[in-house]
Amino acid sequence: RDMEQKALATWLKIIIIGVGICGLVVYFIVFPSYGQSIVNDYPEFANRFLPWLAFLWITAIPCYAALVFGWKIAVNIGRDKSFSNYAEVFITWVYMRSLLIMIEMGRAYCSGSPFLNHYFLYIGIVLSL
């Protein structure tokens, strides 16, 4: 049983590392190159490239925060503390933040000014972390 949990923890860590690497590729290669291709096709959007790129990079913060907590949960599984109070705190933290983010996204979607609301949405997400 102990070896099964260590193997599960190892696989979870490998998956978390893989997701983190994929995120880095998307945030630092795909988004900038796609944005640059838009600027090349539509030069009038050149002044919006960096603000939007910064906005997209800010969206990575909650994603990587969830990966950090996923890593901590995997460590607890490897130590045979899968259902300890410590792991429960992490799971509750991720659940509550996800719920807050969904509520904020719904509020931002249903209101008028999309840019301003999304700006405050991500400030709220960062502050909730």
C-alpha cells in the first residue's frame, strides 16, 4: 500500500510538472508569437500588444498557484497523509478560490464594460491568493 501511494504521488508530480511546462510554453511562446502575428497583420494594434500580453501573463498566477497546491497534495499522498487536516486545508483552499473566481467571472461577464471588469477580476483573483 505504501508503494502504491508513493507511485501515485510520483505520477501526480510528473503530471503537475508536465502541466507546468505546457503552461510555460503557452504563456511565453504561443501567446507572444500569436500576438506578434496579429500585430504584423494589423499594425494599428501594436500599442495594445504589451498590455494584453501582461494581462495574459497575470492570468497564469492562479493557474500556477493551483499547481503549487496540487504539488503539496501530492507530497502529502507520498507521505501517507492523503486525508490529513493539512491536505484538507489545501483542497478547501483550491476549491474556495475556484468558486470565487467563477463568481467573479460570472459577474464580469454579466456587466457592461468587459475590459474594465476583467482588469478588476484579475486583481481580485491575485488578491484572493
